[in-house]
Amino acid sequence: MKRKNRLSIKEYKEGILSGNRVILSRAITLVESALEEDNELAAELIDEIYPHTGNSFRIGITGVPGVGKSTFIESFGLHLLKKRKKLAVLTIDPSSQKSGGSILGDKTRMERLSVMENAFIRPSPAGDALGGVAHKTRETMLLCEAAGYDVVFIETVGVGQSETAVKNMVDFFLLLMLAGAGDELQGIKKGIMEMADTIAITKADGANLAASKKARKEYQNALHLFPANENGWNPEVVVCSALENFGLDEIEKRLNDYQQKMKESGFFNYNRKQQAVHWMHQTINFYLKRNFYNQEKIREKIDIFEEAVRAGNKHSVQAARELLSI
């Protein structure tokens, strides 16, 4: 029996492949659902649309808070639409620790882009996922590819968590930085800088232009201190202004050059295959954890064990091992 507000697999598939944004949105809601029956339907849907995926250029975009990620994505997205691209933007919002809901609304932050026919914006709460990436971001990305979007942006929270999660699902990793952001952010910068395929100094306009050009040289020098990338790509630093559309052509050229070089060398497909294996293990971990906590015998005892740990009657490792052995 079909659940209320749920379509058949055929209806979902035909709607997605025809580029119907309403059905695409409904399919993403299905994939993101925590209900067991929805998970089964979603898995079947992914199986059906999978042969139609993999044709997009997947781009991860991150940066420290205040760097202007949404402003940049809107300007650069509009820039790409003029080049006849179809763009999907998957934005991972910080989640409220109280409600679990999304705190920010990216559609309200990208008003011009959100009304464009060839753009699709989907915010999702990060929940408890590491690196500010929602658990089902990969599945959502596949649905967008099947719907014909040839460029997919994945925007992360950018609060200094491990950005490895995003690196492991995209082809190109773009790091947005500010000039003169302060030494307190150096710890965040170094770890993410090592993963970046290009660094863009944002807000390079007005009185900030000179400082941005200076920062470009400093970051470019810093990149030389990192080990060489296994793919043979040399990351560079560019300056840009989303408000003045300055530097966007240079960033687009970097993206195109990277894609061409990686495909010619074979690294593009190699990297995708490695990511697919990583995704398999991530999915196993996700289901193992979910299935563990869904067991009735665990649900019956978890509160007792939590209270024992709070009271100091059991230490954390002891409690975890005993729960796992039930």
C-alpha cells in the first residue's frame, strides 16, 4: 500500500528524469526521511535512477563564517547559468541542537538564483553529521544529476569541522577565504587549505582590494609548503568580488582546466571510484548505528546505561561495550 503523499517509484523516476523540480524536491524529502518504509522506497528509487547519474561536475564550497558563501554561490551560479549550465545547489545549514531543524534558509539568501529556471536550491539541516554534511547529501546529489543538472555545488557549514566529508564526495574543492581574517583562524585554515583545489579570496572590492591582493600572495606562498597533490594539480589563489562579479571568469577557468586535466590523466574517474568505495563504508556505518539504536532491547536499556554513566557507576567505555554485547 502506498503511503499518503508518496508517489510510486515509476512516478518519481519519470518526474526526475523529465526535470520536474516539484517531484525532485519530493524525492529528496523521501531520501531524507528517517521512516523505515521511506528508506526502503528511497533505496529502490536510487537503484532506478543510478544509471542516469554521474554526468555532473561536483564542486564542494566551504569557508569560514562571514566569508560570504551564499553571496558568492549566487553570483557564481548566475555566471554559470549564462554559460547555459544547469545548476543544483545543495546547502547544508547548521542544525538547531534543540529542535534539530535548519537554522538558516538559503533560498532567502539567494533570492535571484532561486527563481532561475535552470537552478535548483535545496537546503538541508546538517543534523549530527560530521563535517557539516547531511547524511543523505550523496543521494540528493545523485537525484539532481538524474534530473539533468550538470553542475552541483555542495556548500558546507564552514565552522571548522572536518571538511573531509565533502572532499570525499566532490570532484573539485573550492575554499573561500577573507583577507586579514586573523591568526585565530589559522588552525581552521591549514587543515582545509591542504584539501583545496583552488582558494578564492572573497570581498576583493573597494578598500579591501589591496588587502585581498596581498593575502593572495601570502596564501600562494603558504600553498608551496604543503606536499604535492597525488593528482598533479597545483592549487592556486584567486581574488574575487561577488558584488562586482570580479574574478568569476578566472575561477570558472580554473574549474574547466582542472576537469580537463583530471579527465585526461584518468584521475577524475579514479577519484570517483575511490569515493564510491568510501561511500559504501560510510553507508554501512550509518545503517549499523541506526539499526543498533533501533533494537528494542537497546531502547529498553539505553536510558539505564546513560544514567549509570552520569552517576559514575559505569565509565563510558564499559557501558558502550556492555551495550554492544547485549
